[in-house]
Amino acid sequence: MTSSTAPSVTDTQAAPQGSHMWVLTLGMPGGAQTTAGGTWTPPAGATRYDVFVALRNHVVARHPQMASANCVFFSLEPNQL
């Protein structure tokens, strides 16, 4: 018999997490898209725009072909319920 249970909160918090959760999707017109996400603690005094630019640069560094891509989706939320 197989038992299926949801992971506990302690299971998902095993590794340290940042203060904010983010998701960013970049897409080329009529072409490829990439979505990335994670958690991050922005530097003190950072604006939402500062965080967007830093995260976009982070994604483009890993996917250089997205350097001229459009932002299709961006979400930045406090990492708490």
C-alpha cells in the first residue's frame, strides 16, 4: 500500500531561503521562452526596479540568448504566508 502525504513545512525549509520569492519569464518574439525563479534577500534600500534588473541580469547570464528578450512575466513577493 502506498501512502501519499503532503510535505511538511519543515521539509521545504531545510535550506535557508531569501526574504522574497521571485519568478521571471523572458521570451523572444515568436520564439523561445525561459522561466526562472527562486528566493533572494535584496540589499537594504533596493527598489523593486533594482531587484528586477538584477534578476533579469542573473537570468540572462545563464541564458545569454535571452539578452534581447521581452519580459513576459515578473513576480516578486515577500517569502512568507
